[in-house]
Amino acid sequence: RKEVEQDPGPFNVPEGATVAFNCTYSNSASQSFFWYRQDCRKEPKLLMSVYSSGNEDGRFTAQLNRASQYISLLIRDSKLSDSATYLCVVNTRNNDMRFGAGTRLTVKP
Amino acid sequence: NAGVTQTPKFRILKIGQSMTLQCTQDMNHNYMYWYRQDPGMGLKLIYYSVGAGITDKGEVPNGYNVSRSTTEDFPLRLELAAPSQTSVYFCASSYSTMTGAGGYTFGSGTRLTVV
């Protein structure tokens, strides 16, 4: 089993749609959780951290379920500019962030 | 503010050649990392450093070496290039490892092809 697994992509949605990605992790001792965004042929960039109580940043909402060992990312009112690959990242221990393979999102007009 | 700078952006190597991928950061971060990203795969940690003079192996260190003589620089060396090392290499730095704020800052990557 992979340490971090994500929804298989790609997701193709129309502008204005709501889309959700899930990610599961295998190490129950994991401490920190993040969503990164990676545009085609570019470096990953931090989208948001994920907190135990859940957190929101504009149209983006992240949730953490420690009991079931999964995190989610919800994007409301999708924009064309949201098209990218979204990486789930889990810090399993100090100095060892584990990346999921990513979920590709395409938002169409 | 340049952030994390990687050079070169692209390189083609022949099997058995060696090269150094350069990485420099100007944010005074103590922690620096080298990752490789293969198509359809998550980033894999090659080596990391928690400060000048200190380096340690990550998940996939074989075939690579690093050094950290200064806080700013963290070069990655390939001694005998092999086709399996064809990948995109990302350098990253962070202020802290166990953090809910800040995360990693990545360089723009080096696309390496070994033929």
C-alpha cells in the first residue's frame, strides 16, 4: 500500500462546479498535512495546510479525518485558473514529507 | 527576493557522465531538500539537510551525493549517470519541518535526461 494515495484523475468539470478530492495516508503517526498545487511543468506550490478542525481559504476547504486517515480538498465555484494537479502531502516524521501522485483537475468553460 | 534558485533548467547527459545540480536559497532557511518527480508518481525524497554541515539520506539516495557547506547552497551530485535517473529534480527549502504554516518553497526544477 502506498503511503499517500489520491483519487485517480483526471477530473473534468465545468466552470462554477464544486469538486472534491480525497487522499488517504497509511501512517497513523502522521503529524502535518498539506495540499499543494502544481501547474504543468512547474514546481509545486503550497495551497493550504490542513488542520484537525478543518480550515477554509476562500473557495477552498480542507478537512482532516484522523480516525479514517484521510484528508480532503473541496473547491467551490471552480475557475478556469484552478486547472492544475493537486498534491496531497503528509509529514510522516521529521524531515520526511510524503507526496501523493496528484490528482489532475481541468476546469472547462 | 529570489527564493529557491535551481540551475540548470534542462540537461541531457550520456550514460556514465557526471554532473552537479545547483540549488541556492536566500531565505535563510535551515532545512533543504532534493526531490525527484517521475511521470505519474509522487515526489520522492533523495537527500535532505537540517543545516550547514549536516546531510542525511531520504527515500531514494542511491546514485546521488550532496553537500551543505553553507546555509544557502545545497548541490546534488550525480556521479555515474544512468537512464533510471531521467527525471525532474526539485530542490526545496523550509523554515521548519513540523509546521502547519509555510510548508516548502520549491525551486523551478531541473529536467534531466540520461541517454
